[in-house]
Amino acid sequence: MNITALAGGIGGARFLVGLLHHLSVRRDKYAGAKVTVVGNTADDITLYGLRVCPDLDTVMYTLGGGIHDEQGWGRAHETFTVREEFAAYEVAPDWFTLGDRDIATHIVRTQMLRSGWSLTDVTAALCARWEPGVTLLPMSNEPVETHVVINDPDSAESSDGKRAIHFQEWWVRLQASVPAQEFVFLGADQAKPAPGVLEAISDCDAVLLPPSNPVVSIGAILQVPGVADAIRTTAAPVVGVSPIISGAPVRGMADACLRAIGVQTNAQSVAAHYGARLGGGLLDGWLVDEQDASLAASPGMVTRARPLLMIDTETSAAIAGAALDLAVEIKA
């Protein structure tokens, strides 16, 4: 079985841990199964001259056993000597923390990119060390960056009282406390899917949308021309997992993102945002938490309810297994 998943950061990575665990436990059913992950790169940012790819690294570190488990991001057993030196030199920004071990990854990536390697090849080279157990593909080799338009009446840069800041500044420095007026995916309209992305979607047996942010993680991947169309036309069933439980994000600030695009923070509204493939949308199946079982089913989608809180590997595996079971049910 060939499985393709679109993934952002922490939620996607933890779902993938469960997926790989489920496949290993159920070798009788999924012997030889292969997983391809299309990772969001629109969170990427250049800091201190280094190209940082937070979502790709979170997936790589998590599946490779190098993640800081409690945080869900960054390296385990991290030190911060370089950060302290940056502070001593008063080098900005001081709101985005890079640990010493993590910086090594960004140096290697930046050197390779400057030498002419594509992000696809760089990612494969980094994964050769971490052995994540999946084929990890960036959504595009061209740079795409999410910027957030916010109200700023005191800004000297704009005549309409608005300005755009990088998503990381809004997410990390401001903690999404300033309402987003709009998300702009710079470079997305000129970007091409990275080699292998469209094939992974069109030639697989199941496409899974983990509980990643539907606006700035999964949503960013879908902004790359050709990706959404490939999902709409693939012969494989497409199953999504709700990132919302009982009207609140499982993790992070997805509610602030959904509010900005006029989508209510509940499982049913997120399903409607993705849309059913029968109506020109993306999904055939939708997993919601048991607390949301009473919500009306989304037209054109097979909806199932089960516990969706990823507490540990076993609960994540149960969720991933339910998503695969739903895909098999739909295909039958």
C-alpha cells in the first residue's frame, strides 16, 4: 500500500508517528507499505543568513527520534550557546530561538542550497542521517512564504493602516494575538510542485490529511498550483482528520487562522472548508472526535467519530488506523 500524507508541523508529525507504528503492528495487512509525506514549506524563513524549514525539520526530527518531545519542535538535549552570543552582540531577531544542534541543520541546508542543490535533494540528504521511515518531499523547490496582513495604524510603511509581516513573526513573536486580516502566500502562484509530489498523490492508494492547520499548513500546500487538482482527480480515497475537537484546536492557534478566513472553529466548518470531492472539493472521508459526533455529517463525505486526542504513540496509531480503515471502506 502506498500512502501519501500532506503535513504541517507538530500535529502532522505526531500523526505520522502513529501511522508508522500502526503499519508496523499490522504487517499482516500492510506488509511493504510505503509512506510519502508532502511537507509545508511556506513557514520557511531566513534568519541570521540561514534558511530555516520548521515543518520539514519537525517531521524529520520527530520520525528520526531527535525531537524535543514535550515541545513538539526543536531538538532534544538542546543547548543555546549561539543564541546567547547573538544576544550579546544584540543581533535581531530575539524572538525566534534556534538551538545549537538545530543551527547545524540550517547551516548544512543553507550551504547545500547555495551550492545549487534543490530543496528536494537537500531534504533527502538530511533525511539520510535521520532515517524517518518515510519519503519526505517539500511541497515546492521554489521559495514560498506565508505573510500575515495585520492592522497597524501607526505603520509608516502603509497608507491604509495595514502591514504584512512574516507568518513566523505573527505566530511566534505576537502569539497570534493581533488579529490576522489576510494570509498571503508569497511566491505560491509562480511555484511548481517539487519533483514527485504530484505523482505521490496520483499514484497512491490513500491520501491522508492529518490534523495539521487547515489554513497555513495544509492550506499552504494546496496553494501550490497543481496540488489541489491532483487531490481532486486522484483515484485514491482522500481522508482528513479534524484538527478541531469540541470547538477548539487540538494544539496551536488554528482558531485565529480560521477566524481570519471566515471559517468557524468546529469540525463541521473545517470539513466544509475543505469540501467534498463530489462537489469539487478535496475530501471523501472525514474523521471527527467523539465529542463532535452529534454534528451534522458533511454532504458528500463519509464521516466517522472516534477519539482524536493524540496523547501517545498508541493513541496516534489508533487515529491513523481509523483514517486508513475509512480510506479502505470508501475505496470498497
